[in-house]
Amino acid sequence: MHEGVPGRQAPLLAKTSAGRTAFAASLLHLVEIGMLEKNPGHGHPLRPEFRFTEQGKVAARVAHQIVGLSPDDKGFVLLRRAWSVPILALTSGPTRFSTLKDSLQTISDRALSMSLVKLEERNWLERKINLTGRHPFPTYQAANEGRAINNAIGLADGRF
């Protein structure tokens, strides 16, 4: 919709190539969290048209910017993984595994570990061992395109 696709189900389904069930659930979720609303006076009652709320416009702009930072299909696939963007959003500075786990409340240890590895393999995340304390521990920080994605999200500067 940010790129001008009409906010009706058929054009959006075609553009996203998502399955109908997942698409319908996502659409409902976006309405529930206040990102989308039904466009009053437009569309058939059984096939409504949707539009962004003000909050949705901000999120769409950020999402469009993030997608534009991924130079190839492999990067786009990584962006679409459930935890990639939230992890990059939280790693503007060196961040411990436990801090990420606490911040992402519903993530499992395995999902977090696998996501960190995938982001490291892509060089979007840098892993360093902190030796300053009694016990060494790894920290993770967004790097390269991951840093650009972190900046686009804007959590560190309070924009989003």
C-alpha cells in the first residue's frame, strides 16, 4: 500500500504472494494494533478497502526503507524471518544474549540462537567476546547492512 497498491485484498494478495489464511490473519492483526483501518465509504461490505492510520504510515515508511536496504533475495529472505528485524532493532550497541531474550519475551533460546547465527553469517550482526569481567561473555551488535537497518528502525533515537 505504501507503494500505491490499492488497499483491497486481491491486489494486496497478488503483491505479497502470501497465502490467503496468513494474509487474512495479518490484515486482522494490523487492524487490531491500529496500523490499518477500513476506508469508510469505499469498497463492498464483504470486500472492504483498507488504508493506513497515521501510525501505520510511519511503520510502512520504515518497512519500505528496511526492505530497500536489502540488496538481494537472500537478504530479503533473512528480513522476512520472524526475529531478524526485532534483533537488529535491539542491537545498536553491544547487547548480551540474556538482554535480547528478556526484551523479546516470547522468543525461545533456540530461535534466538539460530537467528543470531543467521544474522552473523550474513555479516549483519557482529559477535564479540567481552573479557572485562570475571567471566567472559559474548555481545552482539548490528553491523554493515544490519547497522543501516537498525538506524532505519530508529529505536536508539526514540523515533519509533
